[in-house]
Amino acid sequence: MKILVLNSGSSSLKYQVIDMENEKTIAKGYFERIGQPNSFLSHKVNGMKHKFEREAKDHEEAISFVLDRLTNDHYGVIKDLSELNGIGHRIVHGGEKFADSVLITDEVIEEIKKCSDLAPLHNPAAILGIEACRKVVPDMKMVAVFDTAFHQSIPKSRYIYPIPYKYYENYAVRKYGFHGTSHQYVSYRVAEMLEKDVKDLKIVSCHLGQGASICAVQNGKSVETSMGLTPLGGIPMGTRSGDLDPSILTYLMKKENLTADQIDEILNKKSGVYGVSRVSMDFRDIEFEALVGGTHAKLSLDIFCYLIAGYIMKCAVAMGGIDVLTFTAGVGEKSPYCRENICKNLEFMGAKLDLTKNEVKGEEAIISKDNSSIKICVVPTNEELMIARETLKLI
């Protein structure tokens, strides 16, 4: 059984082919600059990377070329498309409609479109990918896997905002949460690592990358998360502010005569660690600058780590304690500096980090001391595998 996993951006297409017999990725790639001059495909198979300069005026052409590479005698991993059993699409926002992954139908596509206002950069791109696949491989079964679905188990008292209730009734303004496939994968995987039933654990999953979110997982279900109506909310990120005093927005709009679109761009693309550090949106650059004495760089990371620790405590309140703390995604998996500084803020509650074990990067590991009351782990995420599992389950 082979599943193709697609993650469609507005001008890009990421993909993996996963053999579900052993859950191994047998091919992966990234098509960039779709609809623009100089579009190209980076394709990796059998440990070899290949780059193809290829014009793709739309997602249909891009997907056609990807499928051609996958069936190619030299670059491919299947003889023909009949060897693919299904396609799993990553969908960022499913609103309140979808609490689980679903087989894609006309009705499902229409519901995804209705959520586009809540994820204007993501859902329209996903629809482009779905519709392109329908044209290129019309008989292929396809599944929509939603970033928001895992968080639909959060209690209403935690997802309703304290603003006039009519805005929830009229416009579905509420907390949704994101990175659900990552949090679900990591929580189930760490339970396997510890040889425990996930239903017996209180897990805080920290997905820390350019986008970042925290999730409390109790009895295998999400019960609290940091991101809100959109992926802008919660903890600070690479270029996103995270939560703020709401009056900051109106104050700056008045002071600098900013439009709603301009303030939206500032909060999404010019804030976070980038906005404070004045260095970069890349955490590696900021860490280097902080270590050589850059005051703004260090300040940005201090803010980042402190606010993450605070949200971990909020998750502890939601679950009545923590058994396991996990770190995943680019920063979570590869930054001993950030993990150490986050955990320093949690020592009072018995979280004891082993500094030697903490040097690990990008590998599964238990990095807490033996006498730590909270197990601290690094668990590389695998959202594509989670999407493939959901797809296989439904087809």
C-alpha cells in the first residue's frame, strides 16, 4: 500500500510517497514557484537529490510533472499510478465542521472553501491541489486531513473568547488550534517510547519552529492549545507575534495611520523573534548572535522561552499536572539552547533537564534526569506519516 501525501501552498507543492507496509518514505520533493518564472522541482529518491527546471503555470501542471517523476524509470518509485492507493491532502483549517479526517467529495470541498476566510493563505492553496489531482488522477481516492481536527475535543469553556457571544454565533469566532497532526503524532509516539498507554498520560507537546504552538494532550485527546482563531495566536514565533494586549493594535493603527491589512502584515511577517532580535527569522542566526553578546537577540529568545514556559503551565492547569513534556519541529528538535532555557523556568515543578542528554539534535531521546518528576523528551515530528495513516484508514 502506497500513499501520496500532498501539502499545497499558494505557489508550492510538497509531497511524499510513503510505503505503508513499513511506513517508510520512498520519495519526497518540493515544487517551488508554481505560476512564476523559473519554477523548479527538487525530488529525492534512493538517497539521491535531483533538481528539474520546469515551468508549471498552475498546480495541475506541477502535479502532472510530479506524478511523471514518480513513475519514471530512472527517478521513480512506482511503475504506474495504479500502485498509488490514495492521496492524503493537508488542510490547515476545517472550522467546526470537521473533527476527523474525511474522504474528499464535492460537499467536503465546499466546506473547506467556507473556511478560507479563517486561513486565507492556506485553504485556497489546498483546494488548488485537490482540484488539480481530480483532473490528473480523477479516479484516485483522496482524503482531507485537517490541522484543526485534533483540537475539536477541547472543551467549549476553553475555546470561546470572552467577547460578545454573537460573534461566535455569526462568524464562528473561537479558538481552533493548529499543528494538530504533529501534536497527535508526537503524543502517540512518546507514549510508545515510554511504553505507556497514551490514555494514561498527561502530555504537553511543544511544536516549535517558524510556526509554533503548545498542546495539552490528556487521555490521547487535545484539551488545550495555544493557537487561536488563526495560526497567529499563542506563543511568539519566527515572524508572528503570538498573543498581545488587543489595544496594541488599535493604538498603533491610530499612531501610525495603519490599515487593517498593514497591521496584519506587521503581526504576521515582522514580529516574533525577528521583530525583537532585529537579526533574522532563523532561530539559528539569532542563537549565534545571542551567544556572541547580541542583546536584542538574547532578549528575543528570553521572551520566547519565558512565554512558552508560561503556556506549558497553562496546559498543566488544564490537565491537573504534567507527566511528559515533549519538544518537536525544527527548533524543538534541534535547539538545546531553547530547550534548556524553557526548562529552567519549570524547575520549581520538578522538571529536571539533563544538560548532557539535552545536546541531542533531531533524534528521539529522553533528556530529563532520572529523578525528574516530569519526563522530558525530544520526538521528531512526522506530519506526513500521520496524514498517510489517516488516509489509509479511510480508504
